[in-house]
Amino acid sequence: MQAWQNIQYLLHDKIDKAKWDRCIETASNGLIYGYSFYLDAMAKHWDALILNDYEAVMPLTWNKKYGIQYLFQPFLTAQLGVFGNNINATTVESFLQAIPSKLKFWDIYLNYKNVFALNSFSLYQRNNYVLSLNRPYDEIKDNYRENTKRNIRRTEQAGSSVEKGFDAEKVIELALYQMQRDGGAVRENVDRFRKLYNLLSEKKLAITYGIFLKEELLASAVFFYSHKRAYYILVGNHPNGKTIGASHALIDAFIKDHAGSDTTLDFEGSDIHSLAFFYSSFGAVEEKYAALKLNRLPFYLKWMKR
């Protein structure tokens, strides 16, 4: 029997959420994005592939257009793919082979323990940056780039202050301002995120950080927590903050508060050179994760998803 034949496809209403979340909780590659409550909030639809009795799982986040179902990556959901223990190339390949044929187009990100050379699928790699905070603050700061240290000093000299736990709407407002668009898709995504934040805030798994100057919010972020990771999940920066390096001061404040803990700061990317440079300026290191595009659309529709 081929390995993929032990993998069951379940529609959303057939998933045992308690067993699912236990798998995500105990998986060696567990991430916050894999929890059922995260997927329920951020994905328009999701079904599942499940190995045996939730030994390993893969969420299938899908949508439909022109009557055709396709896999997509939900907003602020950096990594999905196969979650479990002892994941290897055969496991990942088996899950991908078990994806139903009705899903004609895939554009998905897997995770940092799904990076393999496969026989039947061509995975490519994306960049993430992570920083271990299990050292004293001064030791971590020693690895900052000099320009980062200068920006932090500049923000302090300007008379700024760090605030935590304020209304997440302030971060959302700045994030929308950065997006410079307010289409329906953006509003829907933000509404989804708002509900997720409220849920995680109640669970004490979310916090806001901000750099204020004379009551003006110059740099802000929402952080989520799970699996000994702190996720730099939503960022809102005001143009006025750039001149004094406010975003550098925000990250530094978070690092200072969490230094010496068994926490990894997960920057959630990036393939964009300027962002990668910013993250690495704190001493963060690359952590590759897998991604996959596949187009099985009918020939007369393939041009739509090139």
C-alpha cells in the first residue's frame, strides 16, 4: 500500500478539532497558523488531510473562482503544509499526492520542516528570519548592526516612549494606511484578523507594542505567541517614524522584554531585500521554508494563473 493511501481527506465539518489541535500542539514543527481557531478565522474555507488518527495533518485552505476550486495562502498565514513529528520527504510527498484532484491550482506555502527535494513535485524555498532570545539582552544587542544601534539611540533622544497592550485598532489603522488601498478584499482580511486578535488576546497569546512621540503612534506591531515563538504578525508604521528609526526601537523594546527566555522571535519573512536586511540587522538568521505552485487548470484557463 502506498503511503498516501493511509491519508484521509476530510471536509471541514468532519474534522475533529480537539484531535487536530493536539497534533499541532505536539508537532515538532507546530506553528500558530496550524491551529483550527487560526484557520477558522483567516481561511475562507479549509478542509484537511489526516494521517492515521491525526498522527500528521495538512490543512487545505481553498477558495472558488469561475466554479473551480483552488488552494491559496490566507492573509497573515505565513506557513502551513504538513505538521507532525518525524516529517520526512516521503511524508510530504504522500500528503501532496493525496490532495484531491478537484483542486486544480495550488499556490501555497508549506513550512520550515517541509523543505525537501521531492520526486513528483518541485518545491521552491522562501526566506524567513528568526532570532533566538535565550541570551541576556546585552549579548543579543552586541550582534545588532551599528546602524540599528544608532537608530535606537535616535528614537530615545527624540523623547519617544514604548507602550504595550494598547488598542489593536491603532495598529490596524496604520497597517491599512501602509497598504494604500481599501478594497473589499483588504477589509475582509482585516475583519478576519480583528476577530483572531480578540480571540488570542483573551487567551493571553497576543500583545501590541508601539513607539509613541507626543501621543503620535510612529511604529507599531501585533505579536502572537505559540510554540515558544513570538510572531511579528501585523505591522503598522507611520512615515514620520522613519526619520528617527522608530521601527528599530520597537523591535529592540520587544527583544529587551523577552531576552533570556526560551522564545524565538519569528519575523515572518522576507523575500524582499530591504525587509530581509532590516530583520538581519538584529542578528536574526535565515530559516528557509517550502512553497509550491501547481497549475492543473484546463488549457483554456491556464493563462489566468501564470
